[in-house]
Amino acid sequence: MYLIICEQPISLLVSFLDLKNMPGFFSSRKSAFGFAFKGIRLFFKETHARLHLLVAILVVLAGIFFHLQALEWCLVFLCIGAVWCAEAFNSAIERIVNKISPEHNIEAGRIKDIAAGAVLLLCIFAALIGLLLFVPKIILLF
């Protein structure tokens, strides 16, 4: 009885993980990561992405200068990552809308405005977090 109980979960686990097809699994993941890295390279060719990259570099340099603590670094990198992701989604949405509706379309414009507005909102909140982190440290300099 004990053997039957143990065998069934193991066989379920083996079938769930599909261990027989692992080489195919890893090669398909390799392709997926290749496409993802291609997307990141394409993203950083966008003008706004480069602007966000410049701001991120300046913020990281300020963090080094002010000796941020671990939790403060977490907030900084969370904000940087969130802004980059939002901008990437915005860029993708704009490209999709432009492809679907190449001619001037009011609704297409609204969709793009909402996506851009989401990025702006995130940038505003990231800037507020930056102010909360850096203003007290700047005040201590004087």
C-alpha cells in the first residue's frame, strides 16, 4: 500500500514536469529568451527609453553619492524597473495601434493617450519616491 501511494505522486510529478522532453523544453526557452533580449534591444532604441535610461543612470549615481541603504536601493530599482516596463508596454501599444489603424482615428489616439498617461503617472509617483529618498539627504548637505 505504501509503495502504491508513493509511486502515484512520483509518476504524476514526472508526467507534470515532462522530464522526457527536457532538452526540447530548454531549447524552446532559449529561443524565448532570445526574443525577449531582442525586444529589450529594440526598446532601448526608442527615444523615451533612452531618456529614462539617462535619468536612471543619474539616480543611481546620486544613490551612490548619498550612500543609500538596502531598502532605499530596492525602492530606486523598483521605480526604475516599473518605469521601463511601463514605457515598454506603451511603446508596444503605440506600435500595435499604428499597425491596426494607420490612418488618423480618434479612438486610436485615445488609446495611445491613455497608455502614455499611464507612463506619466508612474513617472510622477517614481519622482515622488525619489524626492522622499533624496531631499532629506540633500538638506543634510547644507
